[in-house]
Amino acid sequence: MIEAEWWDYETPEELAEAVAGDAQFVIESALDARGDAVAVFPGGKTPLAALDLLRKAKLKWRDVTILPSDDRLVAVDNPLSNVRMLAERFLPLGARVVPLTGGTLEVAAAGRAADARLQDLHWPPDLVWLGVGADGHTASIFPGPDLDAALTAPHRAIGVTPDPLPPEAPVARVTLTKAAILSARAILITVTGEDKKAMLEKALEEGASSRLPIGRVLADCTQAIDIHWCP
């Protein structure tokens, strides 16, 4: 069974405040210890409130590098782009925001280009913050034909095509791999709803034998995992 510490909140506002505080602490600790920090943030709607609180933190943002855990193969100014959402919030503060993709390459080439770009960053990341989908996917490590590649590739990033494509964003992706995620110094997960909580608990219990990507991604995790949840 994967070891994780659960933090439960009554409201999304309480969750957002706690997650922003945790992320700030990890980033501050890295800045104090090394003079720079690398943080990986999720896409989607769940993290937005916490990100909006985090951006108000009095940090040396010019020494912080931020990248998305995954992104859609779209232009960086497309509404579906995760890096656009991060850039709008953190570029004005002086942070370095690194895109995984610009949306012009085919899937495999986009993955190789993202992996090459990440080779230029200080690694490993200080924080990887993940979300979890209703189907158990995390980042863009989905159930389907590209699952094993994302779980076993030694690279930091890989191109994937979910099958079926999510209706809200029916495009191919680039995602951090399991190896990249587990290299992080700290892993933080946010999840909402009773159904997702039950799903995540089951995935953590099953670990490497789970059918759910999140269980298999975290199966070999050796560092502490903090899971923040609210109904």
C-alpha cells in the first residue's frame, strides 16, 4: 500500500488556502536552501483558487521556474493551454514559466521536444502538484494505449494520445512521465468529491496492481505524499 497523508477540509476555500500554503512552503524552502526552485503545477479548474492565492505570496519569484505537469497540443495562446493559465498568473511576477509544447509538432516529436527542453532545467523539481481525473488519470497519464509508455519511459516527458479523447479537450497531449513525477522532492495531490476520494483510496491500496494510472504512477514513490481533499 502506498503511504500518503490525507488532509480533509469542509470547503474548497479551506482546501485552496492550505494547498497554497503548502506549495509556498516547499518553494520557500528550496529558495532558502539553493537560491532557486522548480515547481510543477496541474491544469484544470480545481487548482485555480489555490494558484490565485499562491501568486500573492511574497516570494522571490524571479528565482522560481514553473511548468505544467502536462499540456494539450495546442498553441500557447489557446484557451485549452495549461501553460497559458500559468503564464497569466506568474509571468507578471517575474517567474520563469516553461511550456511543454507549442502545439505545432506531431505527438511523438512534441514529446521529444518537451523532454529536450526539460533537460535544461535544474532537476529534480522541488514540487510536483498533481490532480486526479474521474478515470484515475493524473497529469496526462491516461488509461489506454500510451499508459505503459508513460509509466516506463526513462524520459522526463512524452507525447500521448488519450483513447478515447476527453470530450472537453479532444486533443493529444505532452505529459511528464512517471519517472519525472517520482523524481520530485515533494508530491502534493488535490482531489474533490466523495467518488474521487474512494477511487484514489482504492488506487493507493492496490499500488502497482491497480488498473488506475494514479495508483501505478505512485506505486514506487519513496517520498511523502500529501493529499488535500474536500467534498
